Amino acid sequence: MVHTCALGMQELYVRRLGAAVYFSARIEPLLHVDESMLHPDEQAWASIICLGYPLGEATPFAEVRRMGAATAWRAAAGKLERRAFAPRYLDAEAEGRLGPSDMSALLRDKMPRAPRLGSVHSTLSGGWDSRLLAGLLARSGRRTRAWTTSADDGRDDDLELAGPVARALRMRHKSVVPADQAWLQDVREVGQRVQYQASMHTWLMPLARRLHRARGPLVDGLAGDVLLKSLFVTPEVVDSRTPAALRARLWESLSRGRVSLPGMFAPETAARLEGLSRESFDEVSGHLDGHPAAATLSVLLSRTMRGVAISPMLLFAPECDVHLPFVDPQVLTAALQVPAHSKMGGGYYRELLDVAVGSEVGQLPSTNDPRPKRPFGYRRQASAQAVSWMAATIDNDDAVRRMIGPKMRAALETPAGNERLRSQSGLLAMLQAVTMFAVWRSVYASRLTHEVPLLSTTP
């Protein structure tokens, strides 16, 4: 039997040919078990473009599936059968919640031990998740080193805010500031590492390379914001009158309406992308209808597991021994038992920080606090060279070029459009996703069939 965990954290892919099921930790080997032509998965690419990542069991190739959460393939008596099981976290009731002190103790118990040689390493941004985990490590007496990098967002709040936290915790701290052309130099390698399933993680590669050389386990704050701060779960979402309305509001929040902005895509392409992605999201979250934590689990099983988890699982790992305390089964269940309304706005999290790391550290400025607006600065991912490369990549693929609308074209072709990329993160995200689509089509051009229209890219 081959199976996943309750969250589907493993990168485990399968391809069925006849009576056999082939499985691999990477997509690429499964493409070569035969020489047949392969088909783009339209739903996967719709979600990669609309949301930043595929959903459910989809991959860029229709022939290859990623094994979803709580699923298994079993061979018995000469037969293959696909099974699913109900994760224990589905039984979590929003009652008997753990108070901040107990939650802090539970998280502290999930920290890795420091090795005999080296340290425990911790990513440290300007947010609360990494601050909480780094503080628990520091207060436990473990040899710990914190690492911060530039988010390449034109403001670099992480670099500004992480330093005071590290000093207050008396931790060794290293900031990794990438070179000006780092994004352009890394984008192809990152595409290969993430198997062309997300275009948002390139900025992390310089930090990942440094961590690959570090001795000791790495602690990452994946999912803390979703489980303990109810990220994307607003009162409007939780109080939706029907499950369908809840899913629609969540999808809108996760997609931020980018794909339907006028001029972003050709009209028929925009409608096709949105329709396919919404259909996928309904499939992923529909089985949660009626669950008290349906909204939180929908975000966790979509954005967190298929999008955000790519950085610790495919950029930091396998070279690093990555530990993810927030998705430990006990922590997950305990977090789901805390009612969503008490976590919204950060009230529960602030109490947890004060208990776990002390108010001196917990109340230091963070990216969760209101901050005065500042003008955007230089962005490596929006440099003239990066934009020129994206424009050339898209121009080399007629089908992809027909997908984009006048707003995206202007961003590629005019000085004023290039300038908007510094401050319009949504436009830049869409542009990078479409560019990655073109790169993927180029890499696999000899294996991809063109029998089926791709995302309605008609002339």
C-alpha cells in the first residue's frame, strides 16, 4: 500500500497505465514510463494562474495525479483499489479550547533537539509565526540561528522587523540580501524544483542555498497564520448563509479577483480560467460542507498545502531537515478546536505570543500591525531585465501570447507599464504565472499534444 498523511503533505505522484499504478516523489520520472503524448491539465493551469498553485490532485499534466490528503492505493489479490480515510482532525469540535499557555507548551514540545554539532535553524520574517517558533526555541536553551531574507516586495518589511526580534531573543541572526539579478538568475532553477506548479517562490532561493549548507534541523512556520490567526477567514466568510456562498467568498479572497480585472486577460480566457479554477476549489472543499472549521480547512488544504508548502518542501528540503510544528497532528487538532471568531483579528495569537515569548518580544512591531504607507522601492522580480525576459518568453509562444489582455501587454511593452509592476503585485503575479506556463510548454513541447484547445486560446 502507498498512502499519504491526513493533510497530503508528501509530494507523492501517481500515473496509471493499464493495470499498473506507478508512483514517484517527483513528476518527471512518471512522464517517461512510456512514450505517449501528454496533455496539459487545463484545471491545474487555471488554478496555477488564478490562485498561484494547483488544487486537489491536479498537476500540470493530465496523466499525472498528486495523491491527495488521506488517500491510498492498495494492491491485493491481483487488484488495485484506491482508498480514502477520514482524518481525525475532522472530528475536532470547537469546544474545550486550549488556552494560550497550553498551546504554547504543546508547540514547545514539538521543537527539534539541537544536534551535537551545529544549531537549530529558524526562518524569521516580520510576522508572528516565525517569531513564535524562534522564541520558543530561544527560550528552551537550544542553540538557535535565525535567518531572514528580502521578500522582494519593494518594501522589505521583513528585513526591518526581524532584527529587533532576534536581538530581543538574544539569537544569532543572519540576513540574506540577494543580488540585484537574483530573481532572473534563479527563476528557471526554481521552476524545475517546484515542477512548474507555482511561480511565487523564486525570491526564497538565495536563502534556501544558504540553508542547504547549514548543519542542523530547520524550523518553519508553515500554516500558523491559517490555524491560529484565521488567515483569509473573515466574519463574512464564516457567517455565509450556505456552503456554496462560503466557498465562493473564499475563492474570491484567495484569488483577489486578479484574473477578472479588465485588460488582464483576453475576455474568453479570463472566463475560462475563473470557471475552471472555481470548479476545482469546489471539488477540494465541498466535502467539508457543514464542518465547524470548513473555512479554515479549505484554506489549509488548498493554499497552504498546494501553494505555500512548496517553499519548505521543495526549496528548503530535501537538503534541509525541515520541521513544521504547526501541522503536527496534535497541534492541528488543538488549533481547530479554538473557535474561528476568537482568532480573527489576532486576539488569540497576541495572547499566545505574550505567554510564549513574553510581551517585550510579542509586542514588537510586526507585519500584522498597521503601518504607514511607503513608496515602493526596487524589485528584483520587476527589473528591466526580468521584464524583458518574461516578454520574450511569452512572445515565443503564440497560444500564450493570445491569452493576455492589453493591461498585461502594456506592462511588458511600455515604460509606464513596467513601472506599474513595482507596486501592482497582482499584475506581476499574473505575468509571472503566464510566463511559467510558457516556459513549461517550451520545456515539454515535444511531448505535449495539441489536439485539445488550451484554455480557449483561440486566434
